[in-house]
Amino acid sequence: RATGASIANALTTAMTATMTTATGATGAVRAPRALARRRDGLRRSGTTGRASHPPRSTRRRSLEAMTRARETVWSSPSSSAATTMTTACGVVRRLSRRRREEVGVATAAAATARASDGGDGDGSIVAGGAAADVAIDAASRSSGYRFVVVALVAFALMLCNADRVIMAVAGVPLAAANGWGERAIGLVQSSFLWGYALTPLLGGILADRYGGKVVLGGGILVWSLATVATPFVAASGSLGFLLLTRAIMGLGEGVALPCMNNVISRWVPKSERSRAVAVSMGGFQSGSMIGLLAAPALLAAGGLPGPFVLFGALGVVWALIWSVTSTTYPAQSTFVNAQELAYIEDGGATTEATTASGSAAKVTPPFKLLLSKAPTWACIIANFVNNWGFFILLAWMPLYFKQVLGLNLRDAAWFSALPWATMAASGIVAGTLADSLIARGWSNTHVRKLIQGVGFIGPAICLVILPFLTTPAQALAALTCAVGCTAFTQAGFLVNFQEIGPKYAGALHGMANTAGSIAGMLGTYLTGAVLEATGSWRAVLFVTAAVYAFGAITWLTMSTGERVFD
């Protein structure tokens, strides 16, 4: 017991001395000019005071040293306790300061526990080996904080869509309370798009320049406050102020999707990006489902302000949580350990702000260069086609079912939820499939072409078949299949922005999302014009299928999964 206690004391002293010596040695080795450049870079990128991490090469050497230390400790039964302590401390010396502190506590605790059981010299060797194992295991355990960041992004997108669709349910009582007609409600609905179409590109540029953390946090704060204000502005009876409030809400929401791509490109390695985008977009689609199903109950319980105030308040709370739990880059986060940081950065995440003092991220996007490449146009056309078909499916299919099949689906709550639930599940399946194919050795280009091909060819086939189906069940199955296939785009062009130009992912997504907003407005309007002129649903469905086919052809011939822009 005395021997074990002395070992524990020696280990604790050695660990403390090691941490002190390593910290001092690190400061002595680094040249003053290098330290000055490091401080200036951190100050410019807004990371002063944050924890830093060792370079990749140092982390690799640390992991190799840990493996050698484990083998040395357990393969030397004749070694002395002092030698064992030196080996364990050598492992810890190679870790970051934050991990040294954690490992030091864990190692000392392990040795103390062993010493309390008593033992001779052989027991001290076992204690030292166990202590080294604790040190190694603690150093190699990933914190997994990137999953928290992705979950927060998914929740933000859920609120984004929930806030948007509340008006679809609250529009009727709002119009009744103010004596407005259908034209006024249509104007209120469209006013959201006035603001929404203006900010995707700007939001993407700002996200690339200042980081998705700041822009997404500001965006959700703007649209949440506008959501809370909506019922009170409507109660004043001023249609003009209500239109302005809805437009401001659209301005805030327009930055959400470009920021999502920006955050994922910096926080998630390439091998997990398809699933990360799928989970984030699953939150986006779930927001529509949650908003449509929850709004009637909230209106009944709290009157007209009920759903607006609740979802708006949730957005404000989210913004506060986001401001203290997220960072622009994982290297700036105190919640990310060295092992996870190595996994993220070595996996291909964007790291310009930490490796080049963030100067590259602040360059204005070269739009002429971006628009001169075919893969950029492949993404823009894909987003245009996706939104064209998607908004037609959701906006006009209820009328098709009513006029052609005699089924009023707007009265069925399950119809409102079914397409969004199907998209959320299908998107996760697509993301998992894409990542698994890449892990098996498929090239990024082949995977994106395959997945996006399903996302366009699948809906085209369903829409061609739809006019020949005679029962509501058959038609609803075809519609659900079409919407489910469109979710495959989440592992197609939506991920491709990060692959062809990770440094400009926000700007690329912003350009494509602007085109998609235009497509949504044009598609829904022209569909009504075609129906009014011809009265033919087949014409509408076949034209939409042709648009999907055009999108598939351009994607298969123009896209790539490799980096195009440095």
C-alpha cells in the first residue's frame, strides 16, 4: 500500500511537472514572429481568447506516440514504476493543453485507485500501464460536438418553415377579423417572397465572409421577431404594415439555406456531409408538417397570436443558445476536442480561417469565374427545376385531386403532413445511401449523378403516370412517390456546392436559391395560366415532367463531384 501511494504521488508530481514543462517548452520553441502572426490572425478572425489546437502533423505524431507508448508499457513487465511513469507522461506531453489537463486527472485517479488496493512492484507496473491506457483512451475519444451543431441547424430550419406556413392556416381567421378578401390574403402570402427572393445571394456572401454562425443567428432573430409581430400588426388593420412585416420575415429566412451549407462545409467532413444535409433538410420539411398540424390547436388555445408568438419565441430562444454554443470553425470551439478536430479537418472540412488567418474567406466571391463553369450552372439549373416542380406539386395537387378525383384533400390533416413526412424520411435514406457509396469507393461525381438522377427522373415518371390513375389511393401513392423522390436532391445538388467550391459554398447556394425562388413564383403562376387557357391537367403534368427531364439531362452532362474552385 505504501509503495502504491508513493507511485500515485510520484505520478501526480510528474504529470504536473510535465504539463508545466510542455507548456513552457511550447512557448520557447515558437518564434516570436510566428506567435505574433498567430495572435494577429486570431484577432482578425474573431477567435481571440478561444482555445487553439495543435497542427495536423502534430496530432498525427501524437496518435502514433500513443500507440507506441501503449505497446511499450504492456510489453515491458520488468520495467520500473519510474520508467512506466515517464512513458505515460510522454504520451500526455504530446496532447493539447486542454487534453493534458483531462488526461492528467484521469491518469492520477486511475493510479490512486490501483494504489488503494495495495500491491508490490509488479502491481505498480500494472498501475502504470492502466494509467497509460486511461491517458491514451481519453486522448483518442471524439467529443462528437459536430452532431450538436447539425442538430441546431436542423432545428433552425424547422422553425424557418414552420413560421412560413402558419399564415396558410391563420389566413382565414385573419381575413375574417379584418374584413379582407381572398385577393388581400393572396397578397399577404406573396409578400413573404418579396423579401425571401432578395437575401439568399447576399446571405451566402455574408456567410462566406463572416461565417454561418453570425449570419444564421441574425437571420433567425429577424424572422422570429417579425413572426411575433405579425398578429399584432394585423390587428391594427393596416394591410400595408402587414405586407412590410411579412417581407421582413422573408428577408430573414432567405439566408437560412445558404448558411446551412456554409456551416456544414466547415463543421462536417466529406464522408458525413450527405447525411448532415439530409438531417438539416429533414428539419426544414418537418417544420411545414409541424406548423400545419400545430397551428389549428394553437389558434384554438391562444387565438390569432397563439402560433405566431409561440414559434417566434422559440426562434429567439434558439438564437440565444446558438450565440453561446456555436463557432464559425470547430477549431474555435471549446466543446471540440483534438481527436474530433483532426477528424473534421483531415476529412476535408473548410479550414481557411484557421490556416490562413481567415483572409481568404473575406475575399469577394469571383462571380465572373463562378458563372463561367458548367458545374455552377448545373447547380443553378438543378435548384430552378427542383423548385419549379416542388411548388407545383404542393400548391396545385390538392386542386387536381378535387377536380379530377373528387377528393378534397385540404380537409384532411394527414394529407398536409404526408408529403413532408415522406420527404424527411426519404432525404435521410438518400443521404445515408450517398455516404455509404462514397465509403465503398464510388467517386463523388458518380454518386451525385446517381442520387440527383433519382431526384429528377423519379418525379418525372410519377407525373407521366398520374393522369392514367383513376382512384384517389393510386393517385396519392404516385404523388407521395414523386415528393419522396425529390428529397434525393438533398444528397445531390444541395451537397454539391460544398464539393465544387467549399470556400464559396454560401455564395453558390445563394445564386442557386435565388433562381429557385424565381422558379417557384413562375411555376405556380404559369400553371394557373395554362389551366385557365386549356383546362387540361395533362398539359400541366406533362410540362412539369418535361422540366424534370430537362433538369436530369443538364445535371448528368454538366455536374461534377470534384473541386472546381480553389
